[in-house]
Amino acid sequence: MSETARREPMQRKPILMPPSMIKRVDSIAKSKHVSFAEVVREAVNAFGDKPAAEDEAILEALAETMIRTTHDLIEKMDTIEKRLNATHALLEAQ
């Protein structure tokens, strides 16, 4: 059990999960020899209060990659649009 959980009184809180997620949590709990609730507590603690520096760097790299690929895609779509317009003009001229 986490240190925070040991210091505070426990409260019951029903949660809703899809069956596939329940199976995953049950499997994790069984393999670690802990309760379902402990797996949930560990998952919550893994989020932390703020993102780690590594997480921020990964998100920044992801954002930069998405921006770059979006610009590349727009350029390619513009090229295709020009070619389609030229093809339509040729077909209309016939």
C-alpha cells in the first residue's frame, strides 16, 4: 500500500469500468499479489501532481512532429489539388 494510503483513513468509492479494463486490473493485481484497489491507487499515484520533465519533453516533441507533418500534408494536398484542377481543365477542353 502506498505511504499516502497508509496515513489516511480509507473511504469506499464505487467506480465504473468496462469489463475488459476490469480483467486487466484483476490480472495485474493477481500477478503482483495485491488487491484490485491497490492497483487503482498505484495507477492514480503514477499520475503525480504535475507532469515529469521527461513527459513534457515527449509531449513537446510530439506536438512539433504533428505540426511538421500537418504542414507537409497541406503542401501535398495543395499539389494534388493543382494537378486535379489541371486534369479537369484538360478534360473540359476536350
